[in-house]
Amino acid sequence: MAEKKKRRVVIALGGNALGKNLPEQMVASHRTAKAICDLIEEGCEVVIAHGNGPQVGMIQNAMNALVRTDPERYITVPLSVCVAMSQGYIGYDLQNAMREEMLDRGIDLGVATVLTQIEVDPSDPAFQHPTKPIGPFLTKEEADRLILERHYDIVEDAGRGYRRVVASPAPRSIIEIGTIRSLVDTNHVVIACGGGGIPVFRTEGHHLKGAAAVIDKDFAAERLAEEVDADTLIILTAVEKVAVHFGKPDQRNLDSLTVGEAQRYCEEGEFAPGSMLPKVQACMKFAASKPGRAALITLLEKARDGISGKTGTRIIA
């Protein structure tokens, strides 16, 4: 009798799944590993993408503080390098937690982190309208100096000071996709596209140049899901189900959505930009990308129930 084909899923982990500092991350990684291993026990092949908001901010703040102590000795670290650093140390904790949990359950799979570059288009309109705040709050004097010396885009942030903003372009292609596919096809749990991936431009010849940008991790996970030919995209976040009229007396949780219904709710402003909106948009794109594909949004702790159809919000074409 032929072995039942496993369901291939790409999981996008939100910041709540990883903690906000090193000690929190180590604890959170083990909790996250348990939820992911639940899916493996349900017969899923798993590829993991994740955010890096707190982590990359911590790295950049540390690097900037170092430069301020001795600007003659130290140079500013590009944002793309900070993203790469965050991929490495998040992957280190997460793959070790996954390895330990799988061995405890008798699951015989490898696990590996792939430092992942994602190509973006230099003509993407996002580069003309940077909106993603990064780095520390600045005084007016510090902001003016960085605008003059480094040509940063800086905005005033809700009365709390000034912050640098960068573009959030759409992902075009995943540079290391061949490596990722090979690992998945040889029974590895793969951690990839961390923090939305390291954004790069193609320049002369075969050179890739880091871009001062941040790719939304949900859109990066969707691109990854398409390119590994996943059956399901799962976005794990801080709520069990997507809701309309969120936070109001008539809030209504949704068990399922078609792409058309989701588009209507997006146009009506039901989902907050920078929060639920990109998650729903990524799910819509994936569900519409090929017949039979579906997406799911739910809580980390409800991942097993979600994949079994017991909870969460399912998005289909």
C-alpha cells in the first residue's frame, strides 16, 4: 500500500513566538518547537519562516551604540547585515529547540537554518515612500545629522522623537531556494527567510548588494510557500481567528474566508495595516496561486487544532 503523501506546510512565526530578548527567546523557542512538532506528528512536512522585529532592533541599537563610542574605530553596520545576524542567532535557538523536541518524541528528521537572501526590485514604489520605522528614537539634532551625513529618511514618531524609516518592498525571488528545496526533499525541517529575508539587489554580473529595506515576513513566507510548492501557508499570530469589527461590541470571528470575501473586507478597512492586513493579503495571494492551496491564521498554541480544521481562520480560493 502506497504511503500517504505528507502535507507540506510553510509556517510564518510572529514575534510573540520568539520573545523580545535573549532569555525570552530561549524559552519561547522551546514552546514554539512543541507546537511545530505537533504538526509534524500530524503528518506535515514543515518549513519555518519567522519575524525578527525585536531582535534586529536590538542588534542595530547595539551596533549604533558601538559606533557612537568611537566613530573613528567603528563603522555603521548596514541594515542588511543586521538582518543576517538576526537570522543566525534566531535560527541557532530555534533549530536547537526543534532538534531537542524531535529527539524527545522519536522524530527522525534533520533541522537546518538557511541564511536567506531575497531579491527585491530597486524600482519598487516602496523605495520612494519608506514607511517602516527601525532603530532607536533620536533627538532633532541627531536626526538632522543623520539626514545630512548618511541621507537617511527620518520622520517624527508620535511625539516620542525621530526615527529612521526604510522601504518595505515586495519579495521577487528567493536566492537560496534550490538549497531550501533540497533540504526539504531530504527530510529536513528548514528555517528560512528569517525577518522577511535579507533584501538584495542584483547588480553588475552576479553580484548581490544588500538593500536598506525590510521585507514583510508574511509576504516573504508566502513567496517561500509558493516556491517550495506547499499545500498550506500557516500564519501563527496573537489571535485564534481573524475578526471583523475587531475590538468592538459586535466583533465577529471568522472560521473561513474566500479570497473574494477577504478582498472585500480589506477594501472596507476591516484589517489594520501593519498588523492583520498583511497577514490576510499574504494568505489571499497564496490561496489564489494554485488550485487546492489554502492558508490558515491562528494562535501558535492552536496550530495542531488549526491544521485539523477545529479552529483558526481558513482562507481558500
